[in-house]
Amino acid sequence: MSEATTATPPQEYPPVPELHWSDELQTGDARMDDTHTEFVTLLAELRALPQSEQLEPYRALVRHTEEHFGQEDRWMLATGFTADNCHAGQHKSVLDTMRAVQTHYLQGDTDIISRMADALAEWFPVHARSMDAGLALHLQSLGYDTRTETLPDPSRVRPATMSGCGSVSCS
């Protein structure tokens, strides 16, 4: 005789709070902060939409994020990070996931963009306050100008010597 089993109801999680640009998210680098402000704005706009209207704004967020991460990855390479450093690795992982979300959405998983947007809203503040803030400090310590992407004294950089994440606790 088999015992009847009852299905465990899915775990209820509290809603992810809205993400708004604030002083807490500032890194100390104006160009990085401008890019981050755009990211936060695009993400907030996306999260406010019904699922049926999310695909095109999501694609715009993916394009923005590709440029955003590409910019930071260039800065890291220009200031001594190895190409496979953990900060760039996190960028790659997030972008790979964002691209996969588009595919799943088109295959009928219509709430996946909302789930990804919530995940980004949880992830971004931690990333900005740790890895990006640390990268901003590193760039400032070298005098690297993120607007012109120039370094006043290239001899201060030993190419491809840093494999860390760029945060203050990682080199």
C-alpha cells in the first residue's frame, strides 16, 4: 500500500525592493556612476512594466549592460588586470545569464524577465559597493581618466598582473 504524499507548496519569498539610484551606490568615479545611474533607471523602468511589454526594454537593458561591462573591462585591462580576473568573470556570468533569459522568454517562459530583473536589483548594489567601488579606487590611485580612458603614467602599470576582483579586499 502506498502512502499519499502531499506536494510541498513553493517557497514564498518577500518581494525584491525597488532599486533607486542613491549616494550608497556611488563609486567615486563620475563616468562609472553615470553608467550605473543609466543601468538603475533602465532596470526600474523594466520592472514597472507588465510582462507582455518587457521584451524590447529588456533587450535595451542587455545592450546597455554589454556596453557598461565592456567599458569596465577595458579599464581593468588598461590598468593591469588579467583578462580573466574575477570582476570581469562576474560580468561575463551575468551577461551570459541575461542573454539566456531572452531565449527562455521567446520559448514561452514569460515571467523570466521579471525574475531576472528582480535578481539584478538584488545583485547590483552589492556589486557596485564592492567590486566597482574598489575598481574606482584603483583607477583613481593610478590617475586613470575614465572619460578619456587615458593613463598619465603608463609605467605605473604592470600589464596583466592583477587577477582579483578590483574590490578593496581583493587584488
